[in-house]
Amino acid sequence: MLAASTSLFVAGIIILTWLHTQYQLDILVEPASPPQNAPLISVCVPARNEERNIGCCVEALLAQTYPNFEIIVLDDRSTDATPQILQNLAKDSTLGKVPLNIIYGTDLSLGWAGKPHALTQASAVARGDWFCFVDADTILAPDALASVYAKALETKADLFTMMTRQIMLTFWERTILPLVMTALSVGFSPRKVNDPDRKDAIANGQFIFIKRTVYDAIGGHAAVYDAIVEDKDLAYLVKGAGYHLVIADGQKMASTRMYTSLPEMWEGWTKNMYLGLREERSLMVLGVFGAFLAFAAAALLPLWLAAGVYLTMASSNGESTVILAESLLLWGYLLFWRVQASRGMGIPVWYALTTPLGAAVFGAMMVTSAFKVISGKGVVWKGRRYTR
């Protein structure tokens, strides 16, 4: 038992260190003043049943300090109050300074995924030299467009994307999302993505800033018409064609609240994991490993600690003391990293204690997603089923 405990302890230290040192966003978007001779930026927002978010999203866009931009919102056949909210925004007398173009999308074409279909329609009427694709659940700081434009020029980016600050207000958001973000950093290392000599590519669909000439050259969203994770596929096209892809830390510039309840997170993240596992089978092994680690954190660590306590109480000796000490030290090391993650994401540090629960849910999501891949059952997203 001592040998097993020590082996687990050493492996645990190595794995935890590796897991928590992959989030290397070296490029930071800092506030910048509006530029002179600013080119036209077309901000395109797809909105399907976004009554909870669309008002705040558009109002934040209207408040941008960048001097030359237009806003195009594509209502993607919404069945909630989204169209009415957009109409009220359009009627607002304070909107005269910025063009707000509301488009009502057509029925989904055969074989297309919803978001590429919406953004293809929006980009077709866009007039800008740069396209900025912003999700309806993302809120930009007033100087976001100006700052991103400056950083894109500085880094000579053809496609510039950034990770936004995640708004987490409920228990389940704060328990699960930090672990999901850690897993994403392992699957897609920012340093590898920013290295032009590597094939690694990813983009955050919550905010994508791309030159119109590059967008047209790769075929736009029509080139990824059947992709649900269209941001990743778009990034691969851009980098594969030899253009410069940059991913940056944009937490000062934008914030996003993706899901607000456990059912929403379950639907959204099992969908995302399913697509990642389906489209890159090499990630299947990593996904299974991730599920194993999650369940280990949820079950093995507590059992190990309980065994150490039991052995020490039953017959206190050097061996039982070492086993208990190793389990406590590994728990402490895990909590150290999760406290850092909690601080970095702006949530109370005591949520580090929910790691076993969050890990169990994350592991269940991963297993469910893998089952959907193997069985071919597909996923349902925004009322539409996708099996390809």
C-alpha cells in the first residue's frame, strides 16, 4: 500500500503541474485610444433565441469608442422575444451615430449548421475592411474594438481572436466552468496556436476579428457550412492557408456568460466535447484520459484520504503515517492550483473545495460525449439535431 500511495503521489504531482501550466496567453489586449484614419469594421452578431443577452450585447456595441463601424444583427429564426428587443433597439432615437442593420434570417439550408448559415448571411451585407464576429452572449468594453484593432496591427494578425472573461454567478457555473477552462487549455495550447510553424489552430467564436480579404480568400463561413464548432474550423482554414492566426487574453475587453444553469451547461458542453472528439479522433484518447483524471479527483482522492485516516487510527505506524501525509499533501497541492484558478476567474476561492463534485460532472460530460460519438446519436443544439 505504501508503494501504491507513493506512486500515486508522484504521478499526481506531475499531472497536476502539467494540467495547470498549459494556459499560456502571452498576448494581452490592453486599452488603446481610437485610431486615426480608422477603417470600417463590420460587427456581425448571430442571434437565435437570445432574449436574455441580445439587448446588453447590442447596447455595448453601440457604446464603442472606435469611430468607424457598423453593426449587423442576424435574427436566426428566433421564437422568443429576440426580434421585438431588436426592433425596440432600432427605434431608439439615440442610435443615429452607428448604423444598426437588423436582418431576419432565412430557413436553414439543407446540410448547413445554424451559426455558419447565420454569419454567411450577415457577412454578405457587411461593408467593412475588417469583420468582427461577436456572439450575442458577449459584452464588449467601450474601447474593445479600438484596442483589438491596435493589437491586431501590432501582432500583424490576419485573424485575431481572444479569450473573454467568463461571468459565473451560480454555484454550478463556478463549480464546473473553471475545470472546463483548464481542460481546454490542455487540448489547445495558446503558445502552439500562436506559433506559425505549428499546425495547432483554434479560435474563440465569442470574438473573432478577421481581415475581409482573408475571410473572402478562405471562402468565409460558407467553407465551414456544416460545422457546429465553426470557430475552430475557420481557424484551421486561416492558418492552413498561410495566414497569421493570433489568440490573446481579452479579459479586459470582453465578458461572456455562456450558460446559467446545470442543464444548459450539460447541453452546451457535451455538445462541444462531442464535436471535439468526433472531429479529431486523436483527442479521444486525451478525452478518455481526462475523464479518468476527473473521476480520480472525484473518487480516488477522497478514498485515498479516508484510507490514510483509517490506517492511522487502526494502527499508527510509519507506513500509515506516510500514506496519510501523501494524500493530504496531494490534496493540498490540488487545492493550491484550484485556488489560483478561482482567483484568475474572479470567483470566491472556496470553490476550490468543490473540485471533486465539478470533476465528477465534467467526467460524466466527457463519457456522455464519447458515447454520442461512438453510437452516432449526435447532439441537439438550439432546437436543431446534428449527427454529422
